[in-house]
Amino acid sequence: MSHEMIALAMFAGMMLMLVTGQRVFAAIGFVAALAGVLLWGTGGVTIPFSAVMKLMQWYPLLTLPMFIFMGYVLSESRIADDLYRMFHVWMGPIRGGLAIGTIGLMVLISAMNGLSVAGMAIGATIALPELLRRGYDKVMVTGVIQAGSSLGILVPPSVVLVVYAILAEQNIAKLFAAAMVPGMLAAGLYVAAIALYVRLKPEHGPAQPRHSSAELLAAAKEVWPIAAIFIMVFGGIYGGFFTPTEGAAVGAGSTFLSAAARGEMGLQALKRSFLSTAETTGFVFMIFLGADMLNSALALSQMPMRIAEAVSGLEVAPVAIVACILLLYIALSSVMDELAMIILTVPILFPLVIELDLYGLNLTEKAIWFGILILSVVEIGLIAPPVGLNVYVVNGLAPDVPMSETYKGVALFLAADVVRVALLLAFPVLSLWLVRLIW
């Protein structure tokens, strides 16, 4: 059997195992190890051991557990509740204001939790009952929760963004900077979608009573520590005071101390935070182990190089090739979660994109721009019909809302996503402007 056929059989086996419900690490690692033996003989047996040694030496991986720990401390303490209370007090009097505040809450929790589905489950328990109790329409509420959680992939300190940086061997701080403008663009378009929705159906997002100046200040006072932590972490990273890994440590420690000082991080809450962080980190690291084994098998098969050579010979505009790749990601997101998708596909598609002549970008700029693009389209796949993993999760949290109505609730946000991805594809400067400014 030729190397190309072995590589194709490897991917077919992985997809079959994933579709039948096998764990991601098992699907990637087992098939990659088997392919390594077929491609390299007895030398392929060393692939898993080499992957373990490489994993143990990846210093940037230390960033992941610390950002994940920040997310779990937020969910275990009342900090997330206080954030939502601040949104209610400050934005409630605006028609649709609570929905806009929910977008911010979902983004924050999903970004630091690591997976949008997990972040949505945490954030929805806070926001869903409050929105319904205050007269917001069920269809609108489910759409807002889905859309907000999907944005967490893109907004720093997104764990998925860190994973892409490690896979593509790019600077984490640069990718965080690159995500800033697209993230603000996404949030702005979502706010515009909510404003349009409540303009057409004002009864679905009723304005809440105004609060006094004292209440506004009291609500802001409750959340200033977490705001200060974020400013300190990202200001320190971009100011050159510490690396992203050191910044993650500062953020994790500061968030824990803030929760403890408020009396909201008892022994049991701390234990749950550590255990949840260990489980999520272990899950991610095991996938990384499988991904490194996959990279080794791909290198032996020379499949990425052959694909790059074949594509470079096509009489097709490079941007059209990137657009087709983005459509592929939307299709894959119907059967895979975002983390597995990034880890499984980046080793194959990244070398192809790097070889394309795209807007005169250098290698680093192409790598950063491509990362922001694929994370943006993965978000679309999480909420788009006919599957949309986040749709099923939020439907389980709001079982009295029919699935068809849940899809209707997210339609305007999908339209906003299409506009955003088209802008990012056509104008790379949206992703690269801040990176070029700082570096």
C-alpha cells in the first residue's frame, strides 16, 4: 500500500471512530500509531514515546491549565453572578440591554473555560432564568446564549486560541492581539443584531426600570477586581513585563485571591476548581499527545507536502482555496467539537495555506490571519443548522423551546457571522493591524 493510501485510510479510520462516539485521543492516537507502524515498520513503535517526551518539554502548554483554572474559579465563586448583576443594573434600562450583557458574560466564561459548550452550560444557568423572569422572549434568549458562547473561542484568553498558537508554532501574545479587532467586530455585529431584533419585536426584549447612581456605583464596585486583573494580565503581556505563560500564572493567582478575599472560595469550591481544571487539562493534553503522533505519521506519509504541491498547481485564486477550506471547517463542525477539529486539521491544512501567495503576507502574518479565520468559522458551525452542537445543548437547557424555534433565535447572529467572516477574509488588516502596531 502506498504512503498516500495509508494516510487516507488513517483519516477515514479517525473519522469513523469519531462519528461512532470514540474519545478524540483514542481516535487520533490509535490510528496514528497504527499508521506509523505501517509507514516506518518497527520504528513506528517509538512514535508514542517521542510524542510524550515532546509534550513534557512544551513550555507554552503551561498557559492552558492556568487560564482554565481562572475560568473555573469564576464559575465556582459569585464573580460571574456579580458580572451579570452589573450588566443588569447598567444596561437593563436599554431595550434588549440584558441580552447584550449576556453576550459579554457568555464570551468571558467560554473563553477561559476552554470549550464553548462547557462555557455555555455554566453561563446559561446564570443568564437563562434571569432573562426569562424579566420578560425576554424564549426564542431570543436561546439565540443570545448560543451566539455569546460561540464567541469565546476567539476572545483572549481563549484556550482554543492558545492551542492553535502551539500547533502553528506562533507567538501566543501576537495571536491574542490579532483576535482583539475581530472579537470586537463580532461583538459589535451581535449587538447590532440584538438592536435590530428588538426594534422589530420590542416586546421580546423589554427595558427594565432605571437604577439610582448609588446602585450603579455599587454594581461596578463588585466587579472592579476582575476588571483590574484582566488589565494587569494583558497590559503586562503587551507591555513586555512578562510572557503569556507568566501572565496566565498572574491571572490565575490573582483571580483565586480575589475570590478568596470575598469569602467565595472555600475548601470545597477550591477542590472542585482544581479537579475540574485537572480533568479539562488532562483531556486537552491527551488530545495534544494524539496530535503529535498524527503529525509524525503525516510527516512519514508526506501527505501535507503532496497536497500543497497539487493545490499550488491549480489555476485557482489562492483566496478561493482559503474560502473552500473555511467551508470545510463549517461542515466538520457538525461532527466534531472545536478543539478536536483544530488539532486534527491544522497539521494538514496549515502547511498548504502557508505556501499560498495571499495578499503579499509573510509567513507569520499568514499563520496568524489563517488562525483567526478558522476560529471564526468554527464558531459558525457550532450554531448553524442542520446540526450545530451548541443548539442541542441550549435546547436541553430550555426543553420547552422547540428545536425549530431555537434555530430561528440564532438566525440573525448567523447572518452577522457571515458578514464578519467575509470582512476578515477580504481584509486581512482587520486581524493584523494591532499585531503590526505593537510589534
